[in-house]
Amino acid sequence: MLTEALEDISVASSKVTDLPVIHIGMATCGLASGARPLLELIRKEVEKRQLNLRIIPTGCIGMCHNEPLVDVTMPGRYRVSYRNVKAMTLTQIFDAHFSKNDFAKKYATCQIPVEGAEPYEGLTLMADLPFFKGQVKIVTKRCGMIDPLSIADYVAMDGYKALRKVLTSMTPEQVVDEVTKSGLRGRGGGGFPTGLKWALTQKSPGPEKYVVCNADEGDPGAFMDRSVLEGDPHAVLEGMIIAAFAVGHAKQGYIYCRAEYPLAIKHLRKAIDDARAHNFLGENILGTDMSFDIEIKEGAGAYVCGEETALLASLMGERGMPWPKPPFPAQKGVWGKPSVINNVETLGNIGHILLNGGEWYASYGSEKTKGTKTFALTGSVKNSGLIEVPAGTPLREIIFSIGGGMVEKKIPFKAAQLGGPSGGCIPVDGLDTPVDFENVVAAGAIMGSGGIVVMDEAACIVDTAKFFLKFTQDESCGECTPCRVGSKIMLDILTRITDGKGQEGDLDELVRLSMYVKSNSLCGLGGAAPNPVLSTIRYFREEYEAHIRDKRCPGTVCNELIKYVVIEEDCTTCGLCEPVCPSGSVTWEKGEVAHIDLTTCIRCKACVDACKFRAII
Amino acid sequence: MAETKHVEVDLEDIEKICEEFENREGAVVQVLQKVQEKYGYVPGEALELVGEVLEIPKSKMYGVLTFYSQFYQEPRGKFILKVCVGTACHVRGAGLLVDKVREELHIEPGENTEDMLFTLEPVACLGSCALAPMAMVSGTAYGKLSADKMVSLIRQLEEETVHEEETV
């Protein structure tokens, strides 16, 4: 029974196939770049040419900046990847592969090895691209490679193998030991050792226990969990089933997923149905005496529900407000019973750890943070997307080697924001910080769940701090005063500063309030809310002072502090700026230098963008 | 903002939804999600009925409803323009998109147009930061937007509606 279930569905997806295969990236980022109409075009093209092939929609391979991505694998050859594919390029790609037995050199990005197949000449391997070179893919190994809706594809890439190993040859104690040995720590940002969490839940008395997957990825600028859920949903299920076994035969699991991720929820539902059909979920899993099932609970839009006790409250139909710990969820969780709560990425790692051993996982990473970490690399960086690197990789390597540096060559790097609303900014001097739990905290930010937003000199630090504080202020559940009122007063001060009404002493007051809110809030949301403010004051005090004393915004972001002027020496009197002004504030006569009337200017920046000579600042 | 017209709520429908979740008190969030799926928002009458069926006091029902930002107490437009104002979108000019919609449709965030076609809803993060700034309408994501593209999207949705009405 056990082996049957696995052999039953053995389709070789990464091995040599008889039919040509076309993979198309259909995760949210692919869809937003037009993958759906492109899929229609591919179907039409296939029909027109009367080709016999398989079209496989995949999850996200990480190169979001290159979407839509289309890969073509001919029988016996390596898989060729094409980026930013449009209708025009599609015809040429088809011509090259299906008429000329070649690949479309002009549009190909790289090739991906296929076991037992021949490579193409003159095309870089994916692993050699700068974007992939520093990466080690464990939890995202299958993302973008398999059809996330196919359990057969998952099984073909070692899926559910770890579960079989656990159920047939290990005791719950051995599983916990292996996870402890791996050094895996909570990937949602908390960094609590996963093995210890499991051990605590295991030791809690009582026959009724629960496993909860925290998929309420709420940090703005973070989409690691979305990518894993959309691209490899079975990996999360497998992690949960193993967790259920390890903590002492939990019968029921919940996935709490934010409703903003409709595609992730769709993929999870299909994965759960398929897992049930193949007896990886349900009664007597794989013929053993273990029974376990999973239910999806959709969030309803509350950031604080990412905090574990708030999540549990929400799961049980209450207002999603955190409760003071202890009791910890390992003692009293869902319905008052011992529960283990792990983040998506943490659970995604479990199968790999049990299959390859804890020591193997611990061989990656830094001294105190073992293994790999995924990051959502975004902002003013050239290659934005999803990456996975060994913990401890220096920030410089992430941004400049993998990320390819700044998107606008002329505008230099200013800071990187790590850890979202609970994190902070790291300036140029901190670029050599190894990115792991401890070192990033020492640099004034947190590694968090893995959002890295890169900012260039055109960004305003004060505005960014205000942005995050406004976010936490909106999302404060209102339960405790320091967070509810303290963050509001801080936001008022920041708003005053960006409106050009800042006063001497505002910075000291901000720091004082920050310390107060930090030490007196009930949960992590309030405790970390002042971090963006504190870290920016620490590194960019001068920029705050420019706003307060000189009423100037060096990044030209804060509307009230912007005064656009035409630099006479640089103006070529071309007149391009005049017609684009929506408020009629730009006046220009042929042969004359343009002029901007600041009393009517709405600071929309249209004239700045229109000027080809950078004569308006 | 348009005058709101509330829908009629049928007790049988509510009972059916509650039964789907075995009238469990703990499933109240999911029940309300189903109610909203059916009516487009949570009508006051429906909230009371759910409370009665699940035996939850009105005060608690109201507490749950108002805690979560995705529950609405008023009817909403046919197209919800979810404009992402998360970090990456923010640094790439999401504010300009919101301003453009306000200017174009004369509605503030959270409001509906008079014809009940559009609702403007800035949201925290849709998780497609690499394609910032982006927006989502009826589950479809639109990446790398500009103020102009936003306007064409609105026009396109308007035309589709007119076209639909003509064919009906």
C-alpha cells in the first residue's frame, strides 16, 4: 500500500521525456505580466503547427523581473528558458525549436540541465547566471520547475519520500532530534528553534493536538510564502503531516492563509484534495495507524493575525487579538489544546531535512542561523524577484551580485529596508553585514520574514519611516495603549516633519516615545513598530534634520517640501515641459527659459520626467 | 458617494450557510465570508441572523465584523480597484495611481462611484512587488502600472460593462 501509493503516480517530469514540453510561469507575478493571454497564443500556435506536446503551467522560479517566462524542452535536450516573452518572440521561438531543431538565440536567457539529455552550445546554464550563482535552492527547489497542481510532478521530484521514511522507520522523538540537529529556526521572522518548539508540543500532555501553518504573510514587500504556496503546495502539506507525527499524532491541521492570495488558496485546495485521494491525508495514512487532515482557514484582512496568538484567536472565530504569553501555543493553542504553529517556509524545509538529514541542512548557513533563507528582493534593484541564499550571505552580494545592482545606473544605493514594518534600514556602510538573525539585529534591522526593499538616493528616508509607522498604526488592534496611542503620536510627529512643520526636539521626542512603545507593548507588533523610526534616526539623522531645519527633502519625495525650479544654464528652451503640466504652472515662450509657478504647482513631477536635460530639479 | 440601497436577506440562505459549517461558533469568520460572497457585503440583517443561528451575542458579532478590514457593511461597486500601496509599490509611485483614480472617478478610498461600477480600495500588499506598482481587479493582477495605464484600465472595464449590457 505504502509503496503503491508512491509508484502509482510516477511521472518523470525532470527526466528525459518523449514529448516536447513547454513550461510557462503562471504564478501571480507571471499572470500580472500577461501569462494568461500568452498561454492562449501558445495553444493557438501549437494547434496551427499541429504539434504534439505537453504544456505545463508552473509556479515562480524567482525571476519575477523577467516574467512572463516560457521554457521549451525538446526530447533529449536541455530545457531552454526565455524571458519577457511576447507574441512576436513566440513565433520565432517556435520556429527555432520545431522547424530548425535549434533554439532562439536572440531571446534565450539560459538552459536548465535535464538528466540524460544533451545541452545546447553557446547558451549559459541557469546555475551560471549571476542571478542564480550565489543561490542555494532548498525550499524553492521545485518552484518553477514542476506543475504545482500535479501531485505526480511533486512525487517525481522526491515528494512524499520523507513522509514515507518518517512513517516507516522513525519514532516521533527521532524526527524531533533530526529537526533539532538541522538547526532550523522559525522562518516567519521569530527565529525560534523549530526542533525545540516541536519537542515542547510533544511533551505537552493530552491526546488532542493540532498543527497550524501560518500562511498569513502580511509584511508589505514580502512574497516568499506566496511563491512557495503557489509553486510547491505539497511541500507545505508534507511538512505539516510530518509535524503532526512528531508532536504526537495530531489529528487535525489548519492552514491560516491571507485572503489576498487567491491563487495560493486555489493551489492548496487542489493539493489537499489530491493528497487525500492518494492517502497522504485522511485515515490510516499510507497504511499506518496515523490519521491526519488539513483545513484551510482564510484570513479576513488583519495584519496582526500573523502574530501566533492573534492567529489562533482568529482561527477560533474571535477578534484577532493577541494574548500575553504564557500560556504558549505549545501548551494551550487551538481550542485550548497543545498546538504547534510554523510558518510556510519552515514547513517547506522539513521534507528536505528529513530526507537528507539534519547535518546536511546545518552544513549551510552561518554559525547561529543554519540552512538557507528566501528573500523577496524588490525596490530600486535591477533583478527583483524571489531568491534563496545560505544564511549569512552578505547584503552586498544579495543586492549587487544576485540583484544586479541598482535599476537606474546613475542613482546610487542609499539603504536597504529589511524586515518590513518590524525591521529597519541598513545604509551603505552596512552592506557587508552577513544576513542572518543575529547580525542583522546588530545592524539595527531584523531579518524578519525576508522582505528586502532596496532604496536609491531618490527615496526619502523620513517618508519610508512614516510609511511603515502608518502601516503598523493602521493595523494596531487597539488592545494595549502603548501601541494604540504611542504609535499615533509618533505618526503625527513624522507627518508634521514631512509637511515641513517639524520642530527642534522632535527627534528626541520620537526616540523617547519609541523606547516607551517598544518596551511596553503587549505583542510583537507594537514591540517592533518603532524599529523603522529608530534605525533611520540612527543612520540618517542628517536627513531628518534637513526636513526639520532646512525644510528640504533631499530625496524630493515629500510634496510639501518640494520646490521645482528650472536651472537656467541647463535649460535648452525646448519647451517639452510646458504641455505636460496638468495645472498650467509651467510657462514657456519660444527661445526662452521655462518658468514654474510654485503657487499653483501640484508637484506631480510631470515636467521633471519630460525634461530630457535634467534641467528641472 | 452614492446612496446605498440594501439587499433583502433570506433567513433560509443564512441557515444554509451556517449549516455548511455545522453551526459551529468557531466558524463565524468563515460564515461571514460566505455571506459576503453571496451579497457582496455583510448586510446588518444578515449579521443579526447569523448571530441568532450560531447563538453569538450581537455585540460579539459586531466586534468580529469590525475587526477585519475585509468585511464591508455597505454595498460595493461591481469592480473593486485594489491598488497596492505596499512598500515596493509605494517607492515606485503607488500614490500617483490612487490620486489618478480619485481624480478620474471622483471617489475617495473606500467609496463607490454613483453608478456602483467602481470602488477604490488601497490595499497593503498584494505580494507581486517585483511588478510594482500594481493593482488587482476581480482577481486579475495588473503589473507595472502608470497613471495613464490605470485610466485605460478603467475605460476598458467601463466598455466591457456597456458591451455586456447591450448583449443582454
